[in-house]
Amino acid sequence: MVDVTYSALLPAVLCWTIPVAGAFATLGLSKVGARARDYGAVLTSILAAISAASLLPLLPSEGLPIDIRFDWVTLPFSEMPLSIGAGFLIDPLSIILCNVVSVIGSLIMVYSLKYMEGDPSLTRYWFFMNLFLGNMLLLVLSDNFVQMLFGWEGVGVCSYALIGFWHSDSKEDWLKCWVGEGKESCPPSHSGMKAFIMTRFGDVLMLMGVFLLIVALGTANFLELQNGAASVAGPYKFLLLPAALLIFGGAVGKSAQLPLMEWLPDAMTGPTPVSALIHAATMVKAGVYLVARVFPIFYIALVADPALITFFQVVAWVGALTAFVAATQATVSTELKKVLAYSTVSQIGYMMLGMGVAGTVAEFYIGYAGGVMHLMSHAVFKAALFLSAGAVIHAVNSRFMYHMGGLGKKMPLTYVAMLASSLSLMGMPVFFSGFWSKDMVLESALLAGQYPLLMLGLLTVSVTCFYTVRMLGLVFHGKPSEHQAAEAAAGHLHLGDPSPKMTVPYQILAAATVAMGVTGYFQREWLVKLFAGYYSGIFALGHIEISEGLMPQLFTAALSTLFLLAGAVPAYLIYFRGRTPPQSGLLSSIRNLLFRRYYLNALYYALFVNPTMWLAERLYSAMEVGFFDRLNAGIAAAARSASSKLRKSHAGDLNYNVLAFAVGLALLMLIILVVVIW
């Protein structure tokens, strides 16, 4: 046990400290040369991935969890000094997550070498990308809420900086890095601030929840919270439910779930590697990780406080509703990356659905393992989709799908990678990872008897297939757009698969999602046994006999396949075969409702942004212009007046100057004499 503990310590420390050190080393390497800076930044991400991979042999270990603790700060304010600890929690969840983050992150960093080539702000880019990776890994490996919050807020700051990376907001870059159309079009700096403020709102809720949980259970350490939850009683028991719901508020903000989902579609103003890293593989998964991390605490506490079932029900319903709402918005989006952003929000909803349903039944391991498996699967295929989309946008010099078309033959490697990843997103049986992980979430709802949630999840399957086939048809099939002809005539268009530095990373990810699909059944069984065995010890349940049988799996697979075809077939007929969709006033109204994002975005601006701007303008007019500007002008005028009057006392006559000097000297001597006598 001691050997295992110390063998885990070094990788756990190096895993997050290497990227942080690499971020600051980038500043020094930039003075050496651009090549040293670029490859140094990529090397640190690869070293972090190697450190994370060295933790994988611990997964089957019976010695988990390993909690490596240190005294961090001691506050000697009383006879009993308060000690704040730091530490690293090595368990199946943290090992899986840190490998997902670091491995996919390193591939995205390699992709960035070519994609960001020639950008004048590359030093800033590498700094924040590595700093983000370090903070995300710190978040995942922390063994207590206090330390985790450093990583949590760190990824938030880096996300703000990277979403608004092209902060000049140049109108010339409208096709490159703005987002939205018409009244809802916004530049990078606006999107970065929007993401920062909306996620901070969720963070405030989470801080309140953490405080209540510490008050109720007396510690911030995750393992101690689990132990305390087993015997919670007394006057503080009633704090558990509000603490759980408030902590979930932080997950809602960070993972862009209803009602705080509107920041993520607009975050597509950042460079494509940023979208792939932050908004597909890592930061948006932090909310899912948070729910998975607190899951055992509140699941154990259900024995003492059955009202906590409300927490899990809220998680499940928020996830299911978000999955459906975001998927419907993707069906009408005109921007390639924005379709993928809505898809990310929707797929995270599936993960939340699995986690929530898991907490309502004794067979928790199906939903919990399904949520984690979908997190892994989605991170791989969505990163591949974003990187492939970046290659397409790079080629056609536009973010709009109506500027694309007919690219399948011109970019074959990109098309194959995007097709494989899209089939995984759709959940195409049986050779794609998304099929196994998505069906596992749906199966958990079936086994729990949550039929309304199951139906909502199945409807989302249809909508997901529709917008995915639509995306493939608009981008890779049909006729090339007039935009392409105009760009080619101007000499700005160079269609074709990009450099291997860009294609290889998303080809590896696309191959990985197929490999995960081929071995999907075995992965599924392994994850179920892993989490069932691990948490049976945590929950003191003894040995868990897993006997779900094949019938629920087959029934779920049949249902999801039917709903998949229900969405894919009409989209194929419209966007591949050129069939004209039915036209009606009702359909037009529905499309407008979806295009305007159910007016949620407009509602936020009407309720919060516009009144705040109105108040700020009034305060600026009253305080800055009306008071401070006048005060400054008054002080300046008084100084000028005093100076003018004092100037008159200086006649320039030597006799007057000598007389004034003598009078002053006499007064000074008189003052000294009075002081001495006194």
C-alpha cells in the first residue's frame, strides 16, 4: 500500500505542474525563438499525458482510493489551530478524467502548430492553453473542495482569455471569428465576457453550496465528506439538500446546462483548437465531473435524508431537457462550429441524465458508468469533429455552412474523419463508441422506470441524427457555393486536406472512436464492474452481483435504432437527395423559434444585460461626467486662479525680494525662540 501511494504521488504532481510550468516557460522560450516556443509548449502537454498514463496501472488496484495529503496552511487563531490541507485523490474517476484531458489535449496542441501558424499573439495562446490544461488537471486530481476551486476558477479565467483571443473584434474577421447573425451577432471580446459572467453566476451558487456542505459535515475533503454522510444527523441534516442543489448550480454553469446554456454557442469565437479543447473535451466536462464527484456523498446520505432524491431527480430532468432543447437548436444553425457547440450542450445533457437516474435506484452503477463512458466517448469524437471543422473553415475562409458544399471529394481525409465521428455522435450501431455510451444512459432510464426521461432521450436521438446528417450534407455534398467561386477567383481559396500536423490528430481521434466502438461491449462491462466494485466498498454494500441481463440492452438498442432512423432518413432525403422539405407557416414559425434560441438569449439580454447597460450609462453620465469631471475641472480652475493671484506678488524687484527674505527669516527665528522658551 505504501509503495502504491508513493508511486502515485509523482505522476499526480507532475501531471498538472508540468503544463503550468510550461505555460510560464513559454514566456522565456519566446525570447529564444518561435520554434522553441511552439514545440516547447507542445512538449509539455505530451509530458503531462505521459504522467497521466502512468496512473492507468492503478485502475484495477484494490488499494484505491489513494488520498495523498499535505498540510497547506495552518491558521493559529485559537488553542486548536485550523489546518487547511492540500492533496490528491487517486481513484477510478480521477484517473480516467485526467487521461481524457491530457491525451486529447496533447493532440489538440499538435494540431495548433499548423492551425495557429503565423498568428502574432502565439505566445499568449500557448501560455493560456497550457495554463488551462494544468488547472483542469488540478481540478480533477484535488482531494478537497478548497483546492479544487483553484483549478475550477483557473479554467474559467483561461476560458475567458481564449474565447476572446482575437479581441480586436475586427469587422474584417466577421467570417472567421465572430458568431451569430443579425441582431445576435457578437465579436470575440463580447463572447468571452458573456461566458465569464454566466459561468461565474453558477460558481457563486456552488460556493454557497460548498459552504453549507462544510457546515453540515465539518470538512471539505471528499473522502471525509463520504464518511460523514454515512452518519449525518442532528440540526444540520436539513442543509444537505440545498447544498446539493447549489453545488449543482456550479455544474450547470460550467457545463452549459439549462438555464445557463447560452454562453457556449457564442463561445465559438475562439480559435478552433480552443473549441476542441475547452468546449468538447475538458472544461464543459468539469460540471459532469463535479456531479460524479459528489454523487457518492449524497447517495450515501440518502439513508439519513431521503429528501435528497430530489437532487438526483433535478440532475436527471435538467440533463434530459437540455439534451432535447440544445439538439433542436442545432437543427437550424447556419454555422458549422455552432452546430457542434449545440451538440456538445446536448450530449452533456445525456451525461447528466445518466448521473441523475443513477442516484434514484439501487443499481446505480449502470447510469453512473454510462455517464462516465459517454463522457469519454464524447470527448474523443467531438474533439475529432471540432478539429475536422477547423480544417474545413480554414479551407473555405468562412464559418457558415451555406458557404461550403461539395467538399467531400476535395478534402477526402477530413471527410472520412468527420463521417466516422458523426456516426459516433449519432450513435450508429455497432462500430462507433457513441452507440454504446448513449444506449447505456438510455438503458439506465429504462431500468429505473423513468419512462418520460427515456422518451425525451429517444426524441433527442432522432433530432441528433437529423442535424448531424444535415451538417454532413451541407458541408461535404451538393454543389460548391458561390462563396467558394468568389474566393477562388480572388486567389484566397486553397481546397484540400491540410498539413499532416492538422490531419493526423483528428484522424487518430476518429480511429479511436471506431476502436472504442468495436470494443464497446467489453468497455461497457469493464466500466460497470469497475465502478460497481469500487463504490460497493465506499457504500459498504458488500459484493454487488451484476445481473441486468441482455434483454434491457437489446430493447434499448432496438428503440434507439428506430429513433435514429426516424431522424436520419428525412435529413438524408432533404440534404443528400435534394428533396424539398414541406413548407408551411407553422414550420416557418418553429424554425424562427429555434433560430432565435427559444428567445432565451434575448430574454437574458432583456432582463439583465440591457438594464445593466442602461444603469451603467446613467451612472457614468451622473457620476463620471456630472460629478468627477466637474470636480476635476473645478480643482484645475481653483489652482489656476491661486497661481494667477500668487504670481502678482512676484514683482521682480530686488529690494522687494530682499525685504521678503528678511521678514521670513525674522518670523522663523521668532518661532524657534518661542518653542525654546516654551
